[in-house]
Amino acid sequence: WHPVYRADELAPGRPVRVQALGEYFTLYREQRSDADCAGPSAGRVFMVEDRCPHRQTSLYIGWVEEDRIRCFYHGWAFDGRGQCVEMPAESASYAAKVKIRAYPVREYLGLIFAWFGEGEPPEFPRYPELEEDNGYPLSNSRWDLPHNFFQRMENDLDEAHVNFVHKTQ
């Protein structure tokens, strides 16, 4: 499970493009019409592959209709499981044959986590000590960094690279 987005930044009905593990994905929160459903965390979250299989248009520039994402180019609509549910100008039976990859997501502790592995995801890890209200508000923040996370972590321990990578002359 990888954190991919801040939950409070994902507004209902506004898809976003997320980059994780060197690939792009489309993340969106369903657009609900319920009067009692308000606020940024209202509605289920879905993540699908970034491109429509028809003309390879990025799905994040499309729009959300309830739990569906509709492609900007020809209007193909995909549900949160990645199943094509509507293809304007095509026979209704053809949509059932088209599916894009969808990824399991969980909203937890103000973040949205996604599972990128094959098959059923493992049990989602929980951190009860962070769930408790101990008088200190839980907060999170986000930085877009143009580097590989694992190489960055390794560099914290590798002082030998400083003389080469960060040379000032």
C-alpha cells in the first residue's frame, strides 16, 4: 500500500493525475447528488489507469459522473472497477468487452493509499496509535519532488556521493 494523495485535496467530481512508481494514474472521488454528502471526503475514491484504451487520451482531463469517469475524447465511460459501461456511437454490447485496470484504494488518516500489486491486496495496515485523539492533531503535508524516493532515502546514509553529485566547482 502506497500513499498517493491527500484526501482533503481530492474534491468530488474533479479527477487528478497521480504519478506513482514511475507511472501515471487517474484518481477521482465520486460525484454524489446526496444533500447530506458534503465536504472533501464525501464520496468513494477510485483510481484507474491513466489512458482511455480507445485513443489513449488521459482520463484525468475527462469528467466524473457519479462513480464513473468519462473520457474527454469520445465519451467512453468507465466505472470505478475499470469496466467500460458506456460507449456513445457504439453498440451497447461492445462496452462489456472493454476494461481498464483499476486499483484498490483506501482513505485513512487523511491520506489516500493505493495497492499496485497483482491479485487481491493484503490486509490494509492500520496504526491505532495515530487514530487515537491524544490532544495532538494529526497532520500531513505533500511535496512534489523530482527524484526517486528510494534513491533519496539511500542518499541520507551515503555521504560518499556528496563530493561528486553536489560538487560546487
